[in-house]
Amino acid sequence: MTKQFLVSIQLETLDSPPPGSLALISISYLGHVYFDVSPSQVTSASTFLRDHFGEFSIYYNATALSNTEDLISLLNSGATKIFITQQQLKEIVEGNLLDDLSRLVLSIDPIVNEEDPAITVKDVQKELESLVGESKVDVYVQDVQDGKLLDMMREYRKQPESYPRAYFHLPHITKESYSKAIQDGHIPIIPASALTVDADEYPELVPAGMLVTSLLKTDRHDSLYPTVVSNERGICLGLVYSSEDSIHKAIQSGAGVYYSRSHKGLWVKGATSGDTQELITIGWDCDADALQFTVKQRGTGRLDNRVAKFLVTDSSSGFCHLQTATCFGRYSGLSRLEHTLQARKASAPAKSYTARLFNDPKLLQAKIMEEANELCEASNREDIAAEAADLLYFALAKCVAADVDLAAVERNLDLKSMKTTRRKGDAKAQWVQKVGLHEQPNGSTTPNGLPNVETVKEAASMPKDKEDPAGLNNGKIQMRRYKTLETEPSVLATILQRPSQRSTDQIMNIVNPIIKDIQVNGDTALLKYTHKFEKATSLTSPVLHSPFPASLMQLRPETISAIDTSFENIRLFHAAQREPKPLLIETMPGVSCSRFSRPIERVGLYVPGGTAVLPSTALMLGVPAMVAGCKKI
């Protein structure tokens, strides 16, 4: 879908939009959303991407973020584009942090030459070329006071096609100002608070459907727009027609609403048959003379009141009146397999092999591994196709068993394609050994094809910097960074050393004698291994009783403060979950059900220590036990 506008909304108002303005679900029908992100909102922005990737094209104004790692993290999480400053762009380019610079939008606030705005336009282009060369990066024009600069940008775009498109805020939206911005090739950013799906009740707001209808064009005498209806996977279900009114009603109701040429009125798909459509998004083609409705086709059921009020008769079953999934016939390939598996899960025939797979996860797991191995061994085209088909069948059965559809799998693939940084992709040790792969993760090989022995590094219990004993850096704990081009190879080798990885058998051969020794010799053996592995040579008993020695209580003030803060935060959170009184419900006359909680009298906590001390574990386990009222911890 060609983007023509962005709808802006604040992260903090997602759950409580202003009265009458667009809710998040209505914005999703329009496809493109814009947020401002502050340093304190990076986590919320990443969470929104995780929860809503695929529902929107998500644009973030990240000009307030000072850490370039946060910028790359947002792109990795699925942001379509981020708006950045000149300094941020410079850091990304110089650090070679991003291959596809077209996912960046440079925020500019130029001083317009009133006598000749063309000078300002040329300066913007020169500035971009000096930073990104021939890469295409659009611009966001801050604080547009009048249209001179944008008008001149429009003129320049007619000549060199490489001139960037301009994003700008359009706070006072009218049909005329919006249409002009679209015709000029700019991308206006429109606040959701200025839009509504109910223009009758909120006449001071602009109907959201206008954003779509104002950019469309048609040469039909009836002013209708050809509309391709697709499912979540982009498979075409059929061709219908839309009017301006049907588009507004579709956005208002969240359903598949079209124009019926035979009934000469609005047509709500499935209004009488119950085979309804849940609207996902509305798109348009590159020429803006055809629409695409992406919908979720529902089975027989009732429409809710918001759709029923637009009711027009519809006698079809499924999408097509011939009772097929699409107007072009049945589904094929993976879509057909998916629907077959879903039908088998809902109601399988007697002796169905697919039902057996659903009821026996171990069998399904074994078949997936078997077919994956057979695909690896296949060598000619015919066998590869056949074995791949078998593997896809069992893999999709695994998905359907877990209520994962193909659309979710494809969204995951799309999200992976948005990654700007990727893992190297080496195989795990057991598979490297199984196929006899001799190449090492670092590209080297050993004479016998076995992995090189890696040096085991001790995990540091606290920062070693004398100037910063609490591990603080400007009030923030940060990861130490190394630039490979500027670091000595010997230093890099030390940094990249990892704990050695052993097979399960190797590990158990080491662990079993220790367990047996402790079973036989008790505390004596336990102390021996504590001295050996944890270096706690001062211990004379495996149990420490309070009051504890003063020597063990010496902590830095910063550490004490951090622990106290964590303690109180955890206590508040868990205390809020305590029920003030038992829940008591009378389910029917004379029958009462209740739910109440009682603390466990004695609880034991496992808190790792030694070279990597984890006080957080003690807090996360001990504080809830205290709040619950456990007598002995």
C-alpha cells in the first residue's frame, strides 16, 4: 500500500483517547500510525511494536533519543521508519549501523530564504547528499509556518526524482489542505484527536474516511471504486465496488461494507447469512484508483449492533455466492492445507490421521524431526519438493494444534525481514557434529573437525573500575562498548571468549560423581565443593545463621540504596495483589463458592551465589514470601 498520510497519537493516551477521536482500532484500518518517543518511552514503544506489528506501519519520531542503540533497537523491533536529527544520522552513517538508510527520515528546521525559497531547498538537498550520498532519505519539516518551502519542494520533485519527500504536521486539517498536500506529493501527519468515525455526533471533527476518499480517483460514471477483497495473507477473495459512503461505514463499523450495484445501496457482507468480515485495513494501489480491503472472513454468526444498523440483504455463504472460499474457486496450496487442518481439529472423521497427530504431540514431534531429516537427505528436485511438502504438512499441523495460523507465521517472517542486525547463523554444536561440519563459528577449522576448546571466563560479581565502584555511568548502568576496527586483535580475542559448551553426556559425567559424594558424605562433601567451586574457603558450615557477621554486611551506599528501592517496589507490587477478604459467590440458591489464600508455613528459596551473586533473586523470592505471611523462610 502506498503511504499518503500518517495518523499521530500519543503513547500515553492509547487506552483513553479524547472523546470522539480515533481509537487505536480505527487507526489500524487506515494503516499508518506515528508516535513521538521520549527516552522514558523506549520500552513502551518496543512493546507496542511487538504487540501490533503487522496491524500498522509504525513510524516513530526518535529525535529525543540520545542513544543510537535505542534507534537501531526500534528498527529491529519492526518500526517502518524513524525520524532522527542530523547528529543521529551522522552517528548511524559513520558507525555503519544501518544498511538501508531509506528507513530514516531526517528532521530539519531550515531558515527559509523569503526572497528565494529555492536556495533553502537546494541547501536541504546538499546537506542530505553530504551525509548519505546517493541513498534515499526523506525529510520531516518542523514547524511549517506557510507553504512556500513545501511548494518549492514540490517543484523540485518534478525534476530530480531523487529529491526527498517531505513529512510535515497538518494540525488544522480541512479537505482542501489535506488534498493539496497529497497532490503535491507530501505526507501530512494528522493528529488522531482531529479525526472521528462519528461525524454526526462530533461535527467539529473530520471524518476519518475522508483521508481515504480524498486521495482516490475514478473515471467511472457512477463514481464507484473497484475494490479487491483479500484475506490476512493477501489472497484475493473477490472483486467488489465501494462508494464514499461505504468506505466511511466500513471504517465506522470495522466490517466489510461495500456498495451493491444490483441493490443500489450499501452492502454489509454477511449481514443476513452470518458469513461476516472483520475489517483489518484499507489500502489503495499506486494510482489511487483501486482499493484493497484486507479482511478476516468469519463463519456463520450474528453481526453486532454497530454493523446491523447498516443492514442490506446478503444471501451468500462464505465469500462467494457459489459457496466457495473465493470468487475464483477453492483455496489451494498452503491455504487449502491450513483450512483442512483447522477443520480436522474442530471435527475430525473417524480414524483421521491428522486427529491422531493433534492428540499425540510426541508423535507429531517425531514426524517433524523425521521429515526434516528426509528433506536434508533429498537430492533431486522431485524428492526435495515431496519431502518439503511432507515437512510443511507436519509443521503446519504443529501450528494449528497451537492455534497459530499462517498469517501469524508470515507476520513473523516479515518482522525478521525488518531486522537491521542479525545473528551470524552458525549451527548448534549437536547439528554441526551430526553432519560433520568442520567450520568453526569464527571461520577456522581443526585438523580432526572437532571444536576448539574455549577458555572459560569467570563472571564478574561487580564492576572493576575504581573510579566507578558502583557500576554507574552518568546515573545509568551501561554496557561497555568496543569498536572492532579500533581494538587490538588480542583484546578482542579476550573479550569474545565464552564459557565452554559441553554435551549433556559430558556434563552428567561430571555432575553425577559430585551428587553421589554429597549423598554419601553429606555436609562435609558439600563444604568441599563449595570451597572448590565458589572459593568460599571461610565457611565452616553449609548453613549461615543470623545475626550475620559484620564483615559480610559491608556494602557500598549505592548498592544499599538500590536494594532498598527494589525491596520496596517489589513489596508494593505484591502487597497490591493480596485479597482483602475471601471471594464468596452464591452460584445458585443455597450453593456458595469461595476462594481464599493461605501462606505456606515454611518455604525454602534457592538463591545462586559465588562468582555471580544474584541479590535480585533473593528479593524476587523472599519479599513475596514475606508479603504472603510465610512464618519461616
